[in-house]
Amino acid sequence: MSLRYFNAAGADESGEIGEIHDPETHLIPLALAASAENGPELQVYGSDYPTPDGTCLRDYIHVNDLADAHVRALQYLEDGCDEKGGDSLAINLGTGRGYSVLEVIQAAENATGRPVRRTIGPRRPGDPPILVANPSKAQEVLGWTAKRNLADIVASAWTWMQKNSSGS
């Protein structure tokens, strides 16, 4: 079974488990960092996409929802429920809903109570306007659907960042 993640994001709700990259390349932590007084400004790549607000749409999936999907996939395999007689399954793990870059920025502002400083630049070559999962097979095969939304994802990431980074 292949589990195909869309944009894995967030942190464990306890605030004890999260991640940080150096250099950071993911939108949500970059937006949260850009709300800090001494944080770097967020670079938004493109505002002229054929989307409602002109910025890219992506499907963000909370890490705890991914963990739940993994447990269900293991249970499925353990139960021998592969009705295809050993064929591989590829299952998309996402919410099935896209959020724009500007919606992510708004969620970061809501979580932090501070504005996200940003500049708008040109598109990155090859970035598709919309990239959203079709999670219907996850529901059908695993009985799984994502439970958390963008606000949950960003709030959990913010909680973790506050506990684990200096200058937030």
C-alpha cells in the first residue's frame, strides 16, 4: 500500500512533537515566522494564478490525521483485506479541499494575532495553480477522512513553534 501525502503540516496538539527545517521551505512555518517581530518576511510566489484570489491552492493535511491513516492502513493489511489478491493500492491522503496562500496567511494571522509581513514575487516555474487530493479511496478502503482543518493545522504548528523556537 502506498500512502500519498499531500502537504503534511501541523504538529501534535500537545505541542511536544513538531518539526523545523533549516532552511525552512514550508509555507505554514514560514508564514508563522513572518508574524514574529524579528522573523523573515514571507515571499509569496505569484498572485496571478487562475484561482479565486490569484495565489496557489494546496491541500494541507494534519500530521495527526496522517498518523491515523497509517494505523488504518496497517490494520487493513494485517486483516488481509486486499480484495485484489496482492495488487498494490495507492491512496491519496488529503482533505480534498484546497487553501490558497492568502488563506494560509490569514490563518497564521488568526493564530498569532499578528500580521504576516510579506512580499509578492513572480511565480515559481512549474508550480501548478491547484493541487488537491481526491481522498475518496482512503474513505472507501480505510474508512478514513481527515478530521482537522487549516485552522487546526496552523494553531498546532504555532503552539509547537512557541514552545520550541526562540524569537516567536
